[in-house]
Amino acid sequence: MGASGGASLSFGLLLLLIGPQQAWAFGPDGPLVEEFWDNMRRYALYTLTVSTGALYTVFQPIVQLLKNPVTAILILLIVVGSGFLVSQILSAMVGISDFSYKYGY
């Protein structure tokens, strides 16, 4: 019996020893399930707030730089150049480019 078998056996014995009334908490309508979905909702909100805060922190200085025409042109060139570079790399990786490899051996 592996670790998962031992864990499921001990969980089953735990449910038998607790008694039938307390074991209902593990059912589909028990309080543990309600707490589980409350925690899942909290984690989703936490992930949403952290990710939007990180995006705000990253893009706030870029928005300030876009107010100056010289830096706006530089940022635009960097974004367009990065997009072109990524598209060239992906097309070479997928094999849809006309580049042919000529090996020297």
C-alpha cells in the first residue's frame, strides 16, 4: 500500500471514529464546504487585486514617459521592435519561415 492508500485509509478510519454527526461536515452541504468556497472566493479576489496592482505599478511610469514626445517615440519603437522580434522567433520555431538550415557536416 502506497502513501496515497495509507492516507485514504487513515482518513476513512478518522471518519469512522468521529461519528456520523460530525462526518456530515465533509458532505456536499456541510460547513467545511461553505468555508472552502469562501476561501476560494477570497483567493480569487486576492489574485485579482495583486495582479492589477502589479500591472498598475509597471504601467504607471510608462504612462508618465508617454507624456514626453521623445520618450513616447522611443517606447513605441521598443514595443514595435519587441513584437517584431517575438514574431520572428515564433515563426522560426514553428517552422513557417523560409529560413533553411545548412549544416556544415
